[in-house]
Amino acid sequence: MPHKGIILMFTNQTVIIPILIGLIVLMIIWLARTEWRLRRLMRGKSGNDLEGTIREIEKHINGLDSSRKDIENYLTNVEKRLKHGGRSVGVVRFNPFKDAGGSGNQSFAVALLNEEEDGVVFSSLYSRDRVSVFAKPIVAGKSENELTEEEKTAMEKARASARKN
């Protein structure tokens, strides 16, 4: 029955008192450390000030969330408008009277297209006697009017410009 000796040793008051004193010292150290950490957290503030500060931070966070939503809505609207605005341009200069000579590359075709390939093609035919200007609407990359080779080339350049962006 060696266990009786161990039990007697722990029931002896001379052993129990130092153990309890050691536990009390450890608890005091733990309490002091916790108090020090709490004071560091509340440095220069009272408990009410800290709570007020937390509430103020919460208000700022809610304000930021509201601002973020407003910005997202604004950017969505901007993106919608940009899709419908002219974004890509293609320009071709040419001489429609190559065999007749004279006018040089003063004539041109310009294609202005948006992301959905809606837009317009402007053409100008220059001769010594006059300048003629034509506009042909473009819807979904097609025109109801027949396009010249130069106008088709201008549209291809506009599409290539859109792919780069």
C-alpha cells in the first residue's frame, strides 16, 4: 500500500500550504499581466471613450460601405455609356481617280464604331472641282447602304483598334 504514503504526504499541512501559496502567486502574476494589457489597450481612454470610439469606427465603416455602393452604381452607368460611345476609329486615305490623275490621296473614309459595332462611316471624295461627303449608318457591324472597299477597310481598322483597347 504505497499509495497511503502519497495521500498522507498531500494531506500534510506543511506541503499543502506552500503549494497553495505558489498557486496564489501565479494567480496574482496572471492578474497583474491581464491588468497591464488592459491598461495598454485603454491608454488615455476610459471604458466609455473606448466604446464611443468603436461606435464611431462602425459609423465610418457603414459610410464607406454606402460610398462603395454609390461608386459601383456610378461605374456601372459609365460602362453602359461607354459601350454606346464611339471608341474605335479607322481612317483610310485614297485617290478615287487614280487613272484620271490629279487629286492625290485627298479623299478619305472614316469609321467610328462603339463596342457593339454601331456607329457611322463618313466618306469624302475630293476632286479639283468639288468635294462630296457621305455618311452611312452602321448597326451591329452592317450598313443598309453598300460600302465601298475603302469604307470596309476603315471599318476593319476600327475593329482592330477596338481589339487593341
